[in-house]
Amino acid sequence: QVQLVESGGGSVQAGGSLRLSCAASGGTFNRYAMGWFRRAPGKEREFVAAISRSGGNTDYADSVKGRFTMSRDNAKNTVSLEMDSLTPEDTAVYYCAARTNVVYDHWGQGTQVIVSS
């Protein structure tokens, strides 16, 4: 059973950058496809980005495409989300998630990102 711990959240001004990290433990990391999701205040959780088991394929929500980059290091059991050109609309709690099948069934506790205008 994999455990996920996010880090790297914080406060930044619009136009700035942040890098989120997610450390995995307790499982065979390269068995899991990984994703980032976020929940903004008053909104439902939404998909942000995903990466395949090998790291060779990525997918992004339209709202972050071209600004966010997801990567993984299977040797270090980590995934990262580089977020550039941040806007106040990116303010949310960001969650790391893992799946072996169709559904993401392992989740971290989340890390807060606040973008001020």
C-alpha cells in the first residue's frame, strides 16, 4: 500500500512559480501511474496533470497546459509539479494521487497553494 506525502506549497504572487513534490513510500513506485489534482475554495476537486509509470507520457488539464510540468523520478520514488505563470485561479489545495488501474485509489493529504494578485 503506497503512502503519499506532498510538499512545496506556499504563497506566491501572480506570475510567480512553485514546485510541488510528492514522495511515495510503502509500494513499488513504478507500478503506479501518478496524478495531481486540486480543490479550489468552494469548488469540486479537479484533474491537473498525470504521468505514466515510466514517465514517458504526460497529460494536462487545458487550464494548466503550457504552464505546469509534471515529472517523476522512479529511482527516488517522487513526482513533481513545476508550476509557472501562476494566477489567482490556481489557488487550491493540491493533491498527489496514485493508481494501478483506472481509478486513483491512493491520495496524499494535500498541500496549499495561494496565489495573490
